[in-house]
Amino acid sequence: MNDRSEESQLVVDAQEPAVDKWRVMLGISLGVLMYTIDTSIVNIAIPTLVKDLHTDFATVQWVGLSYVLVVTSLVLGAARLGDMLGKKPLYLGGLIVFTVSSLLCGLAPSIEVLIGARALQGLGAVMISALGAAIIVEVFPASERGKALGVIGAVVSAGIALGPSIGGILIGLSGWRSIFLVNIPIGILASFVVNKYVPVGQRTDREQSFDIWGSIAISAVLVCFSLGMTEGQRYGFASSLPLGLLLASAIGLVGFIFLESRVAQPMLDLSLFRAQTFSLSLLTGWLVFMALGGSSFTIPFFLQLVMHYPIEHIGLLMAITPIIGGLVSPLAGNLSDRFGTRSIMLIGLILMTIGCVAVSTLNAQIRDLDYILRVIPLGLGWGIFQSPNNGAILGAVPPQRLGIAAGLLSLTRTLGQTTGLPLFAAIFATIALAGKTASDLTLAAPEAIVSGFQGTFQIAALLLAIAAGLTVLLWWLESRK
């Protein structure tokens, strides 16, 4: 079957009346919500884990790192398998693995077992993160793509907002094990709904083989990069270990591209990047995730060390941005279906830029209302931007490449945060500790922390302005066709 006939078949399948697309949305959303919550919920349990499992801070960080490394390194391989074998069985398998590993995490008798169970949980999460959006795009017609992705965007925002607060409540009520055990009923329900209502779909690459060497190469590249950024944040980027890891990732990336350009059936079809819409939209998304993921790292320092707010108060204030984004995202998706993605994306980027500039004016004399008014544009902009950008990326590839496009979209989000966190942490520390003898941010004077906080958000605003410029460029290039 050629590409055109495959595409026609996929369109027919997506519009098949027997498919209950909103029940499909329910099943996918439950999985995405569970995965998104679990990405952030563990962070709040770190101090408790150190105490209860009799370990140290360096070791306990691997509870989060093992999960992130598996998700980051395997996302493209999972996406490629989704295109080859069908997305439903892999997504369902991911839900089952995630649910079982959550039980293992909740019953873990030691820190070593917990780290291993979290790595297994990452294996389930990578199927969910790589294929959820692709299934939604297959099931919903093109005229409703923005609305559908807007709903998924709202679910992601809800997960980000709920993770720390739910984690704090559960740990307070019944201990750290409950933050993993709570996934079990959600996972069972999601698995039932996905199994019953998600269509099998079409295996668009039946005759192709899996590029095992390409998968190994890109996994090694991503592991080296993620570890290099993490170790660089911990020990400094001038240290030999992070430098060696980052150099290895750069050399490996060149080798991967060389390999993929010469393989008949590559894991990553490099020709996808010839499409300006696809490439520039991915780059724009990466800049946004880097700016927001990195700069938000500084907010707890400001609220705790300058404003002296209790942790519960900080959690509520930090939930405002993702909640607003979640409320706005479905509306933005609807608007992008009607007016196109570029104009809606640009509005979102402008609002986020304004929000970062506004946040950079916060100081020690603020009240809660001052903070809320300044982060509202950030939340609005984020909610307006994400679903049109996701739609532009997934709409720029042929149906038989939806899985790998969704995997790249997930990878862009992960790498943006992986890059942004150490970058903005370094900017924050450099500004806050400039000319100071102290090397610990927690011991810095409040005015120094304010300076670092303000400078960080000014840099974030600059990155978002660059992303807006890329969107204008892409809009102009598309208008010339």
C-alpha cells in the first residue's frame, strides 16, 4: 500500500462513526494525567524518603533521575514502534507497566528497590508520553484537531498543578507510599477504557524493520546529555564528568545523524525536518519549555527566602499558572481550528513574554495580589500557545509518521526542561552571588536573591521574544507559498 492510500485509509479510520472519540479522549487523558502528576509528585517526597529509607540526598535523587533518563532515552524508540506496530497496544502496555510498577514503588522496602521500580515506571511512562497525542490526532478529524489537543493540554496543566499539592496531602495523611499506590485505581480504569474504546488503528509500516542501532545510538546520546546537564548542575560544568558526558552526547549526535542518513529504514526519518513548519515549531516549543521550565525553578527561592511564605502557601501560588493554562487551552485549540495556528501561537508567546517581564519586577514589598496579577499573562500565554503549536507539529507530518512526530514533541518538552533548569539555575546563582563570598544561595541576602530572580525572568522574556520572532518568520514563509 502506498503512502497516499495509507493516508486515505487513516482518514477514513479517524472519521469512522463507530469510534466514540470522546471516550477515547477519556482513556488517553487518564493516562496522560497519571503520567504528568507522577513526574512532579515525587519531588515533594524527597525529604521524607531520605528519612524513612535511611539514605542520603545524593542517592535519593536517583528516584527522579532514573525515571527521567528512561523516559528521555527511549521516547523516540517507543514512538517509532508505535508507527510500526500500532499505537493502541503500546499505549495499553504502557498503562499496564506503569500501574504494576506503581505498586512495586509503593511496596519498595529499600531505596535501591524504589529506584529500580521508578526506572520500570519510566518504561511505562514513555509509551504514554510518546503516543497519547498521536492517538488523539488519529481519532479526531482535522477540523477538531486543535480542540482535541487543547483538552490534552488542559490535562497536562492539571497534572502539573495537582502533582505537588496532591503529593503533600497524601504524604501528610498516609505517608510517601500513597503517592505511588494512588496510581493503581487510575491505571486500571484507564486501561479498561483504552482497551474497550481506542480503535486498533493501522500499522502504517508493516513491511519495515526496527532500526535497532539507531535506537541504541540516540538513547546513548540522550542519556549522556541528560546526565551531563544534571551532573553539571551538581558539580559545575567545568568539571571533567559533565564535560565528558556532554562531549560524548555531541559526538554521538553527529554519529546518529550520519547513521540515519545511510539506513534504508531509519528510526528517525530526517526528511521530516525539511518541512519548515515542523522544524521551526519544534524549535519554538523547545525555547518555550526551556524558558518556563528554567525560570520557574527560581520562584520557590523568591517566595520562601525573600517572602518567607510557608510551603503550602508557595504550592498554591505556583499552581495558579498551570491552572489558568489548563482552563484556556481548550479554547485556544478551538480558535486555532477556526483561525489557524500561527496567529494563536503568536498571541500566546507575546503574553508569555509580557508575563516574564512583569514577574521580573517583583520585589520584597509585594503582596499575593501583585504576584497573581503578574503570573496571569504567563498562564494565559502558556494555555494559548501549547495546543496550536502541538497541532502545527503533528499536522505537518504524514499520518504514517504521527508516532515519531509525537515522540519528538514529547522529547522537545523533556529536553527543554533538562536544558533550561541547569541553565537558569546557573544564571540565577551567578547574578545573586555576584561579588559575594557566599556560595550557597540559601545563605544569600534577600536583595541578592531578588536580583537573581529578576535577572532570570528577564532572560526568559528574551528567549520567549526570540520564539515569537521565529513564529513571525514561519508565518511569513508560509504566506509566500
